[in-house]
Amino acid sequence: MQQVINSLEIFISLPIAVTANIASVLYIQMRMAAVIAYMGGYDLQSDKVQTFVYACSLGNSVNDVRKGTGMNFEQKFSGNST
């Protein structure tokens, strides 16, 4: 009976633990991207820098969104309007 209760406790607490793990990993990755931007001399309060930090945390999903919207990141965020 004790094993059933232990298994049930693990089953109940697993979704909370996984969610907390994902949140902590995303937080650390975003902080690392922000530190790299800060070391590069960028203003962390800038919307452009914050967008890049979020884009870095999304990874390859950004490419799918970019293709779907027809957005050209290189042109939009580089400041060149050629």
C-alpha cells in the first residue's frame, strides 16, 4: 500500500516539477542572452534587444514564424532599410 501512495504522490507532483524545470531553464537562457547583449554594449531596455533575447529563447521556432509572416529579420533589426 505504501508503494501505491508513493507512486501517486510522484504522479501528482510531476506536472509541477516539469513546469518549474522548464521555467527555470528558460529564465537562465534568457539571462545568458541578456548578458551577452550587455557585454556587447547594447541597451537592455531597448525593444530591439528584448525582441532578440526572446527570439534566442525560442530557437528554430522563430524561423517558422518568420516564414509564415514573410518578415525579414535581417532587414528589420539591422537598422538598414535598403
